[in-house]
Amino acid sequence: MKMVVFGSLNIDKTYTVADFVRPGQTISAAKMEQFCGGKGFNQAIALRRAGNEVFFAGAVGQDGGMLLDNLDRNGIDRRYVKQTGGATGHAIIQLDAKGQNCIIILAGANGEITPEDVESTLAGFGAGDLIVLQNEISCVELIICRAHEKGMIVAFNPSPYDEKIAACNMACVDYLLVNETEGAAMAGVDAPEAILDVLHARYPHLNVVLTLGGDGSIFQSSNGQRFACGVHPVQAVDTTAAGDNFTGYFLSEMLRHGEADRALHMASVAAGIAVSRKGAEPSIPMLSEVKDIVG
């Protein structure tokens, strides 16, 4: 099985603040740090550090050298990453004293994926290969449909959630990975069990992972069976890449062994390790670190 992440590449500028800025307010940051990021990038790093061969497809601008270098250092095949004439996507992140964050994203080159890019990339993959997608690039709905037509396993994290999600054909998705906010927006209900009930009734073929912040996570298989897992307790320092860590490790373990309870546990531990560290990519643990805890 080949694994490809078709997703975003961002330069993250993280500002450490006492509290998030409010409307009309000007505040001073204690410091600014710059990291490689983007949900696609983070999920690819997590998949790679979970022990998989990973391909990346996406786009950077003329200022995206640090992202390309980082993909290389992590052993991720970037032959499907194109370089545009504009700017790389970037994120402005506020990080408060409690380790929580709020984020503004500019698409940049991530918004320049074309139908031609989709076709040329997917030509390198076939039935049974995994494709991992988020909602930070253009042409997501086309990628989902074309990957499904080729018989690929389609894993979709519809984040950030917006009106584009309605155009995506969930009949072409195999694994849907959502947090409680995204799940509520899709299902029209708030309670976790109700979200899963609605999603299963509406999309009975879907395998759904619902993450619940400090309340852990639930996996619902296409046959309706559910598995729940608590969080791995740590002192939170930076939650920026927690969900992406979870996604990469869950998919890796689930597709490797097919055991949902262990996959949730592995993903929970990986996410816990990540939030105990600063930054997105630097916080993502190696498989050996996760296994030392999981056993």
C-alpha cells in the first residue's frame, strides 16, 4: 500500500501571548517562533514517524524552501509538490498561557492546486493505496471523487469546516476524521453519540473517528460498532498539531492491523506527547516513543 497526503504546506508564525487578542485591542507577544506546518504537512510527518513510506502532493511558493527541506529531512517523497510563482500558505497562531491556540490561515500556494495537478498526481497511485485529505487546498472535492474512482482508500479530515464541505461527496470517503465541532456542523446535533447516530444513518458506509478534546475519542465502524478511548494525560504546552498527530497515528495503526481500540490508544498517546511540546512538526513523536508508553 502506498500512502499519499494531498494537502497543505504552511509556514506557521506562532506568537506567545498571555491571552488571545480581543476586538479593538492591541497586545504584545512575548516572542514569535516560525515552524513548518499546515494540516497536510503535519499529518504526513505523523504518518512517516509512525513508520510508513509517505508521498506528499501539494504546492509551495518561492518562499517555501524550508518546507521542502523538512520533507526531505523526514524522508517524505515530494515529487508531487509543485512550486508556484507566488507565496507559500501561512498561518498566524496565537498561543496562550494555557497552551490553547487560535489560528488564521492564508491559503497562498495551497489554493493553486489545479485539476491537472490532481490527474498527474493520482496517476501514480491505484486501488488499495491510501490518500489523506484535509480542507486547506483547492480541488478537494475533485480529489475525493477521482481517488475513489481509482479504488483508493480515502481518508478525509474536513478541517477547517466551511461551505466547501457540502460539495464533497461523502459516498466517496472511507474514513471521516472530525472533532466535535466539525461533527456537530455536519450532523446538526451536538451530543457525541447523537453525532455518530446521524452520521451512520446518513452515510452507513463510513468509518468515523470523532475526537472530543479532553474527553477522548470514539471510533464508529461502518457496521455501527463503537470503540472509545480516553486522552493520554499530560501538561499541555501547545495544542497546535494534536489533531493532525492523532489522524496520522490512527490511520497508520488501523490500516496496519485493523484493531480500532489499539489504533485509538496509539493515536491518543501520540497526540498527548505532541501537546506536551512546542511547535507543530517538532512536537510529533517517533513510533518508538509511542510504543514505549503503549507497550
